[in-house]
Amino acid sequence: MAKKDELDEETMALINWCIEVEGFLVAGGATQKEAQDHIEEQVEWFTDLFYDGLTPEEAAKEALA
């Protein structure tokens, strides 16, 4: 049985994907804080992009468009 505070593999994959998206947003001109805030504010949209199979770079391009 997994500990209550452990995240499943899918959740960890999404978190790591968002971290990569953040890096691309910063490379595109956002500050780290702006990138983090945007991902947090649009978490449902980014989650959809993750499940749609977009790469972090593709998701960042969508966000910056």
C-alpha cells in the first residue's frame, strides 16, 4: 500500500512535464514567477495539453501564442 503522501506515477509525470513547460516559458521571456503563476492559473488547460500528448515545448508555444 502506498503512503498517503506519495504521488502516483501519472501525477509525477504531469508535475515533471509542467516543470519542463515552465523552463520553456522562461526561455520565451517570462520570469520564473510569471511562468509558475501562469501554470497555476491555467492548470486545467495545461493538464488537458499534457493528456493530449503535447510536448512541454509545444505547450509553452501554445501558452505564448
